[in-house]
Amino acid sequence: MKIDVIGDIHGCLEELHELFDKLHYVWDSDKHIPIHPDGRIPVFIGDLTDRGPNSIEVIDLVYKMVIEHDYAKYVPGNHCNKLYRYFLGNKVKQQHGLETTVAEYKHLNSKQQKLIRHHFMTLYEKAELYLQLHDVNAVIAHAGISEKLIGSTSKKVKTFVLYGDITGETHPDGRPVRRDWAQDYAGDQWIVYGHTPVKEPRVVNKTINIDTGCVFGNKLTAFSLPEETTVSVKSNQSFLEEKFSHFE
Ligand SMILES: [Mn+2]
């Protein structure tokens, strides 16, 4: 098995297309999805939507790749969880980017709305919280996972993989305080994750954060296994310095 894990897309469809091109995927004219000639498997790390310009089309493409053609893999992120709760009809605050996805959704006609809602909910419901891919000796989890939680499906694991190792406290600007769990990781499986924007892919022990903040104007990154290489494309969005993590 050879995989390309794709970082947080947040509606950046153009950059996603560019990334697939750079990874030498070829668009299949019948299926309307990118396919790698060597059978490489794309793995989406979650946070497909919100803030960026084309969230609905990203859902559409990922649904086709993961569900319709059973070709790619996907784990959910916190933004996916929130959009799912919105589609369930739960009261969720339309902020932190959800408002852009909802605005796109409301521009669709009712038939299109029904379809995209059904597609996204199916994608989310069929997804595992995180993936253990033994062939490439890796665990794929949106916000990472601590060594002792690997294999567990507890509520604690759900919080960790969606939000990271949060303390329950917040920074003065409202961002949650997160522990730098990667520093304590001593396992020999790769932990591939995103969620916290960094300017460069961040490798600590055998963990790698590939959320290079595409929607904040930096870049969209993929991490390939077993090669252990990253490939990035430049973002077309405006750069917002304050959105990037200052973990050393
Ligand atoms: Mn996230």
C-alpha cells in the first residue's frame, strides 16, 4: 500500500487540484476523480470545508472518491463534525468558517441541497474516527492521537482526534489551549495529523503535522508513505500570519 495523506483543505478546491497534479494523479474522465497510475491511495485528514471558497465542491469530490468509487480514505475533523451536526438539524453556531459553507449550501437549489447533505452525512457516518494503516505503519487522525489512546474508541479518543489535546482553557484571543502531545510520543508508527496550522510540515518524534494553513494563505501539503516525503502547493488565499502556531 502506498498512500498520500492530504492536509486540511477547508474549501480550497483549486489548490487540491494542483496538489493532485503535482503528485502525478490523472483525472479519470468517466469517474471525474483523480487517480494515481501506480495505485496510490489518497487519505483525507479531515476539515474539508469552512472558510475557503469551494467547500461544497470539495465535499462532492471527496464523496465521489471515498464513497462512490471506494478509492480514497477519509477521517473527520472538528469542522466536519460541526457541519454534520448542522445537517442533523442541531443548533450550532455559524461561526469559525461554518457560515461560508452554509452560505454556499443555501445557494444550491433544494434538490442539490438534499443531495449534498445526504452525501456529506454518508461520508461522515461511514468514517472511522482515525485510521490505523498497518501496511504503512501509520495512524491517521485529524488532530493527532496520543500513544496510549491508539486502538481505543472511547469518548476521550473522539475529543482528542477531533480537537487535539485540549486543556479546557482558552487563550486571550479565544483559541483553545492545546498540549503539545507530539513531544511525548515515543511510538514507532507514524502519526499523521493536521488541525493546527503551521508554516512548514512539523515533524516531532514520529509524528507529522501537515496542516500548512492553505486557507490562511500558506500552502496545501501531502505526506506520502512509505516514502516519508512531503509535497506542497502554494495557496491562492490571502496570508494571515496570526493564524499560525508558534510551537517551536
Ligand atoms: Mn481542525
